[in-house]
Amino acid sequence: MTDTLLTELAVDRTAVVGGAEPEPRTRLDRGRLLRFWLYRPGLVLSVAVVVLVVLAAFRPTLFTARDPLLGVPSEIFSPPSGQHWFGTDELGRDLFARVVHGTALSLQATVIAVAVAFVAGGALGLVAGFVGRWVDDVLMRIADVLLSIPALFLSLALVTALGYGTVKVAIAVGVAGVAGFARVMRAEVLRLRRAVFVEAAWSSGARWYTVLGRHVLPNSIGPVVVLAALDLGTAVLAVSSLSFLGYGAVPPAPEWGTLISSGRSYLANAWWISTLAGLMVAALVLATNRIARALDGEWAQQR
């Protein structure tokens, strides 16, 4: 044992003297992280947009101190200026304040919709892929029926049955996206069922819940998380579309889709009401899609 320790010390000393000591890992990781962000300015801008939207949702007073519901009759249809960055609407309300305060409603609906699709679709796909047999056939036929209906039409039918409101719109949009998550999760579970480490776990006598919770689920959740990030943009569009049609929050709640809808009657003399609110929706959708593509690329490299 003493000889072994002396040999290891000699090898370590030789490596240090010969200049073979590796550079600290933290320095390499920081340099790689810095290059990662410098070579991806679009991704940096997308992350900044998402961070600003999240801050506006939780702390709107950081961006404006104006009341989004207070109208000034003398300032009706004021164009964008230094006093009113996004102009005012038909009641003299500051449009920038309404967009900022409406972020909470739109983001809340988006997160609920993606969470419903992620949890319900992931659970269905996990059960279908892990159990197999007739359970897989029944669940996938249900998913095929959902996929055969356009998502917006299905959301519209569900929200008509559920009723009006931000949460009900979010649930309708989430249910419409369940089938896509179920398909992706099922495909990953089927791939992992034949993996060597899963077969080894079965051979060692592990229980089914141990194999499912320790081996299958952690290794199959990655693509579903990427799909959830990509589905954020789709959910923003779907929620805004249903709010535009009048199924969202009841006015004067400043939801983004409602703001766009309220300004369509004044496009000739007040283009900024619909245009600037629509640009906010477009910016968030593009930012989430860019982040999702970056996550997808990283996951593909790891696989």
C-alpha cells in the first residue's frame, strides 16, 4: 500500500513539474460560457425580452407608475410621445401602462396552458409508452383524435363550453396541446425501454416504480421540457387570439389580446393602439422560440 501511495505521489509530482497540470475547470467553464453568449446576440436579446416580460408581470411598477384604468379625457388618442410612450386609447388611458399591467394576465394564462399540456400530456405519454399493449393503443387513438382537430378550433370549442375568463382560456389552450406532449413523451419512453441500463435494472430485480421513477422518467423528460419552451410561443398566440375574439378577461382588464381587439376600430386615426400591443406579442413569441431552439440544440448535442 505504501509503494502504491509513493507511486501516485511521484506521478502527480511529475505532472506538475512537467507542466501537465490542467487549467482550473472554473476558468474554462467561464470562458466557454462567455463565448457562448458573445456568439449568440439573438439569444441574449431573447433572454432579455423574456426577463423584462417576467419582471413586468410581477413588478409592473418598475416600468410605470400610471394607473392602467385611469383615463384623461383631454388626452384621448394622443400619439406616442415622451409623456406617453405607447400613446393613449379612446378613453385617454396610457397604453404603455395597460400593456405593462396586462403582462401579468397574458403570462399567467400562457404558463397555465403550458403547464396543463406538459403535465397531462407527459403523464399520458409516460403511461402509454411504459405500460404498452392495449393501454398504449387506447391512449394514442385519443391523441390521434385530438391531433386531427386544429388546435385553435379545439380551444375555441372548449372555451365555449367552459365559459369566459383568463383561466378558462388557459385550460382550453392547454388541453388542445396535450396530444403533442403525449406523443413526444411516448416516443422517448419507448426508446428508453430498450436501453441497456433499463434492462439491467429489470434484471437486478428492481420494482416497476423504481425503474420508472429512477431510470425512465429522468432520462425522457428532456425533449418534453424543450417542447414546453417551444410551446410557450404557441400558447401566447393562442391565448391572445381567444382574448381578441372576446373570450378572455372582461374589459377593462388590459389583456394583450383585448388591447389589440379594442384598437382595431381606430386603425385609421390611432394605429398605435393595436400595433404596439401586437408588437409586444410578436416580440415575446420570437424570443421564446429562439430560446427553445437553443435548448433543442444543446439537448441534441448531449444525446
